[in-house]
Amino acid sequence: MKNIYSFDNESPVNSDLKEQKEQNILSYIYLLLKACLFLLTFISLLKIGYLSKIRITRLKEIKNSYFYEKVKFKKLSHRLDDLLSLKGEQRFMKDQDQIISKDILRVIWR
């Protein structure tokens, strides 16, 4: 008597269908994997772009602050040079007269 439940005698149509199903499943898995990797790449590029924008903004702020401090330093060093030059004390006192309001009592130590 022949065993009807045996898988040894599979028909070629059944084996082709099984193979085709396995290939379809593998194709879907690969497609899903590719989609996930593409999504991961896209999100990573967005993050890199956003962080680059933040870094560039910070660098611009630092550059502007540097130029502001540089101009301020030049102005103060020029004023110091004027103070230490010939008759600089008189010019300094003249500048102080302009800064101090007229209602204030001024004391000059000698």
C-alpha cells in the first residue's frame, strides 16, 4: 500500500509553487529591508542638515561677537594711547568733564 501522506513523491507543480512562494517572501523581506534603510538614511540626512544649520548659525554669532569685541578693543586701545601720549592727561580730564553731568560735585586728587 502506498503512503499518501509522504512528501517524497511531490509533484513538480507543488515544488515550483513552494519555491515561488519562498522567493516572493524573500523578495518582500528584501523590499521591506530596503525601505527601512532608505527611511533611516533620509532621517539621518535631515538630522545632519539641521545640526549643520545650527552650527553655522552659532559660528556666525561667534564671528559677529568677535568683530564687535575687536572694534571695541581698537577703540579702547586708541583711547589708552591718547591718554598715555603727550598732554594725554588734559585730554582725559576734558573727556571726563563731558561724561560727568554738571550737577555732580567733582573731586580731583593730586
